[in-house]
Amino acid sequence: MESFDQSLVPSSAHQDEAEPAYRASEPARPASGTETEAFQQAILAKLTYDVGTDPAHATDHDWFTATALAVRDRAMDRWMVSKGRNQAGDKQVCYFSLEFLIGRLLSDTLNNLRLTDCARDALAGLGVDLDRIRAIEPDAALGNGGLGRLAACFMESMASLEVPAYGYGIRYEHGLFRQELRDGWQQELPEDWLIRENPWEFERSDLVYRVTFGGFVEEFPASGRPTRFAWKPAETVQAVAFDTPVVGWRGRHVNTLRLWSARAAEPLRLDAFNSGDHVGALADRARAEAISRVLYPGDETEAGRELRLRQEFFFTSASLQDLLARHTRLHGDLHTLPDHAAIQLNDTHPALAVAELMRLLVDERHLAWDDAWAIATRTLNYTNHTLMPEALERWPVSLMEQLLPRHLQIIYHINWLHLEPLIRRSADIELIKAVSVIDESQGRYVRMGHLAFIGAHKVNGVSALHTDLMRQTVFRDLNALYPGRIVNKTNGITFRRWLHQANPQLTQLLTQELGEAVLDDPGALIKLERLADDSAFQDRFRSQRSASKISLAKLVADRTGVQIDPSALFDIHIKRIHEYKRQLLNILEVVALYDAIRSEPGRHWVPRVKIFAGKAAASYHRAKLIIKLANDVAKIVNSDPVVAGRLKVVFLPNYNVSLAETIIPAADLSEQISTAGMEASGTGNMKLALNGALTIGTLDGANIEIRECVGEENIFIFGMTAEEVETYRKAGLHRDRAGWSARFENAISLISAGAFSPDDPHRFDSLIHALSSDDTFMVAGDFDSYWATQRRVDELWQEPSAWSRASVLNTARVGWFSADRTIREYADDIWKVPV
């Protein structure tokens, strides 16, 4: 096979993307006959006929696009076969989610098609490095964190298990903001992942649905028949479909991720434009297209809240219209919808599906109310992701009346039918208030969690503890009215992304020891137990971990300028920044440790690197202050010669899926320290344990099930349980500063005195005041237990064989947390889809 003179290939380390990836005197002429050569030809054809350039002038981005298109072609035949199979099959799953945090797709798709080596060799023969060009791909940051990443994992697992499915969401032009740090402060910048053409998607310009807002409702009474209602909307927006193939493991099945883009029905008011109002002529277009412009627009203003509601209804309505149109075309009778479709509402964002499905069936398809309700409640299912009241969506009745007047009528009617039997048999006004869809305690609001619960066939939590707490707290009274509706489905992760792709070194080691079966069956990992005490295997296990830590150390140096020692303990806290996730507790332990090292510099201290990453919501000022505190502490600690080599602190900006893929394989300690009873499940804990990190955490979310799987001796549990937190609060101890330990008090005093903010000693007063007046998240209450447990971590780290044994056992015993297992449970228990 011919290849280019490698002297013509410039160094990739300093290559400007605008420059060609290499220069050659003549076009490539790969020989034919092998898969690699065929793939080379496919890439070159795409480069010429789709990208419109030649190898001599192609940039890295040109090569990425050509490669992605060639890979997409390999998926197309499988996609067409899968679509045909889906249409002929008995039932499809429709997964409604406001977020799909899919990240980069080139590596994911190559891996699942088993084409990574082929692509690497094909590109190498063309003088192009696969690792370099796949880094060109922007992260599709269409999510905020666990919710969106879970949706992406579930879509991949459904394809891998050959479960026919559509994922439905919004094609945001700008995903979650790009985070930059300026003097330690978070700055939000637009995430422009679509600034260049997305090679994975297909615009379906012929697949357009009308989504309407505002206006009024006309009533048409009829003698002896139910009153008919007609919604006369004031505004129409078009939903245009963009489809992305979701390739399952080994390419056996391909499902569709269908994302909606908002377009104005009339893109330009020509009369206004011709009269000189050039800006006003585009106002309707700007208003319509704002719906799919930005993920989670700020909701501090009335306009921001309205836009969020418009987003939720927009994608829900378009998705339901698409589902009904497809069902009618394939099966005809809408009464059979539950036999052919199962809708899963991922959190309350698509909860309007209950009212919209009823509107479409009753108003548009003219079904009787009872028939429509039977169809809806057999088709819809709801996943709850939070127990925090402020996170359970409520929409003002006044806003709903303005934006969706017909839906408010339907919600009132659903609520009346739900409450009427209870009112007839009970005089308990407080119970009626508690279960009503309309909350009138402080103004009038529609409770979206209640609406989703009442309209669902099944309601599930996402970990054993979370589901139990759902039954006892937020849905206690609804659970009593509808016993058996709540079920548990503990979350899972896709091992293809978070082991095979993110950690090829560990994957290679596993296949060498356990065989190829481990790639197909996560349960095969359990066979690794027999090697946990094998010193030779431990050496190999540590070696692959060391390689990952070296890679992370290089990334940290490149992005922050901070030099870290790969042999130190890498203590990782990577999550959305939120007070209940308690990054503040971690930072306070850093301050206490820093003070302890300075007080006893001659003592042996375990070298430790604290690595934080995560974004704070743009309007969450206290969370942004926590980011600033982490960076201020890092600045002082990292420049202090007294602690040099023993403690470093790093905050990596712009946390996303791709960054996680580098951090997770390198983690020694996984911080899962949320206030007990507040984390629904967590999936980062699963990814980190799978890659050999030991968990330090509370008995919260899936940590409980991880402990059951890996063994109490292989996880570091600290702090209060959910029951103890509740008791602590009821006793008022969270407001009692007298209970603070001397170590905690001293850490607080250092921050209050401006030790880490000498330019502004009072910068963090609001954080300290919140802890002093109302320790809502038990930071003070759990600090001493956290400190003591971290010292247990130090002790084990100093016994390399014992640490490696625990690390190997974590990897060996977490096969149960595969998303494949979770999807099988959904399929068997909720969707009734064969797997």
C-alpha cells in the first residue's frame, strides 16, 4: 500500500487548525482489496465530493468531517435495516428528554462499529493522526449533567440491546454555556458546537409540525354530547426534525435521536421590511427561533421563565405529533397506541405530554375523553430525578393561561377527575390540597410532578434509596392513592463509552485476562476478583492507571499551568456545582489539611492532588462563589513552598463529556459526598468505580448499592444517613454553631480572615454566614466525619497492595451498574418490550 512521505507531515503538537494537516505533491492513491484501503478510499471520496478539498490542502477539520461522513455511511445500511425492523416490530420506546449530553460521536461510533483500528490505520496511511482529528470534534453539550448523560447512555444501550427507540429532544444551537475562569470567577460564554456543519445529523426538512401558543379557546356545546373545544392560537412555530443515528454495540442495531429545531412560520414580514423596519420585520422569526437557541436560558425574569415553558411544550408537542403520525401510518387505530408505543418522560420537563396527548386525542382526533385517558395512562411513564421541592417544576397558572390556555383547561379537568373520588369519601382538606395538581399555598401553580404522576402508567425512581424516599416524602400521598405505581430502576452507565472508549489501557488488560467476552457482558468483570491479590496483576493494573494519570497531569498543565505529580493521590470531585453536592465541604477539608501541614511540616503527609471540575448555573450566585473559593484556595496552596509536593489544588474549567473521559480513568478517589437524602442516584460514582477509583461518600443515592456490590471494606463511607439528617434538622442542630469542632472553626476563621482572599477579606462572608445561620446541607454537621475518613484514605494509600486490591475489586464488582441492565429492567417491568 502506498503512503505519503512522512517528512511531509508537520508536527501535530503546534499545528494551527487553519493549516493543512499535511502537504503532498500528488493525491493519495491507496491500493484496493483490504478493509483499511476501502476505508481510505471512502475518506478521500468524502474529502473530495462532500468537503470540497484535496489532501494537499485539507485542514484537520476537513479530515475530521470526511472521516465522520465515511463512518456515518457505514452506519447507514444498518440504520435503514433497523428502521424497517422497528416499523415491523410490536412496540417502540419514545424517550422524551430536554437534555441529551451525547458528547463527541466519532470515537463512540467507531468503537461501536468496531472500526477504530481500521480508521486509525487508514488515516495513518494518509499521514493523518486519528487522535488529533477526533479532538477537533466539538462536544454536543446538549445537557447539564447527569440527566442528559443518562439519556445518552440509555439511547446507546437501547440500540445495543436492539430495543426499537426514538430519542426526542431539542437541537439547541448553543448547548450548556462554555465555562471560562477569569481570576477564578466563572464566566459564561456561548457554546457554539454548531458553528460548523454537524456531519452526523440529517435535516428532515419535509418533517415539520406546527406548535402553537397563546390565543383563546372556543366552546361548542352540543345537546346530549360532550362540549367540544377549539383552541384558536395566536402564534405558530414550526418544529423541524434533525435525525442522528445512535449506533449500538457491534453495529447490530441503530436507533434514531430526533431533535427539533424551531423555525418561524413566516421568516420575514416583507411589508415591515420594505417600509424600513428592517429589525422589526425579523422580530417574529427571532421570537420563534429563540426556542431552540440556548439550553436552559436564565429564568430569573418573567421572559426567561416563559421561554423555558415554551421550550418544554415545543419539543413535547412536536414529538407527540410525530409519534401519532407514525402510529397512524403504520397501525391506523389510535386505540392500539399503548400496544405499539411506550413513552418515557425523563423528569418533569416533558410532563406537559399528559395534557398535550389528551388534547391531540380529544380535540384533534375526536376520541372520547375516557378512551383518550385510557390510552394516555397506558402509554406514558415518568422518571423522577429529584426530591428537592425547588427542583420539582411548578408553573404559574397565569403563565399557563397566557401561553397554553387549552392545556390549562385540560389540566383542570384531569385534576377534578383525580380529586372528585377523594372529595366524595374524605373530608381531609389537607390531603386534598397535598395531592392536587394545582398548588394554592403561595399563589396558584401547576405541579408538574403531580401531573406526570397522575398521567403515568409507572413512575420510577433512580436508586433504591431515592425510590423509597419518593414513597415517603414528595409523593407519599399520591403513592397511597395509587399503590404500586412507583417502582425503582437504579441508573446505569454504558460501559462502551466509560470503559472501552475512555480507558483503552484498562480495557486491553481486561480482555487479556478475561477474554473478549468482557466486551459484551459486563457481568464477566466479576471474574477479575480472582486476580485481586495477585501481585503481578496488581503491578500491571497500577501501570495502566499510571499511564492515565500521566495523561491527566499533562492536560492539567496544558489547561491551568499547574504541575502535578502523577504518583500523588488524585482526589477527584467532578459534578455540577451545587450546595447539596457539597464542593464546599471538600474545599473546607482542603483548608484544614493545608493548615495542618503548615502546622506540622516535618510530619509525613500523603501527597494529594485535589481536582475539581463542574459548572454552576449562571444565576446560582452562591455556587459561583464556591468556584471562586476553590480557585482562591488553589492559588495560595499551590504557591506555598511549605506544602510543596504534598498538596495541590486544581479547578479544571469547562467540564464536559470529553474532559470526563480523561479525568475518570486517572482518579484514585471519587468524591460522592452529597448531603444524604438529596442525590437521587448519581452516575459519576459508577463511572469512577468502574475505572478503579475508590469512593468516599455518604449513604446517598446509588452509593448505597455500590457499597453492597463492592463491599464495605472497599469504599469509604462517612457522615449522617438520610434519617439522621432529618433528625438533626428537627433538633435544630443545623443552626447551632456551638457544635462546631475546633478544626472546622479554624478552617472557617482562615477564610473569614481573608487568608485566601487578601485583596477582599470579606469576599466569602455570605458563604460563612449561610453555614453559621442555617447549615442546610450539613457541611458543619458532617465535617469531622469527613476529615477522619480522609485520614483513613491516607492510611490505605500508604499500603499500595491493599489499595490496589480494593481498586481491582471495585472494577470487578460494578458490572451490575451497566445501563444495559437498567434498560432490561425498564423493558421488562415498564415498557413491556422484548429484549
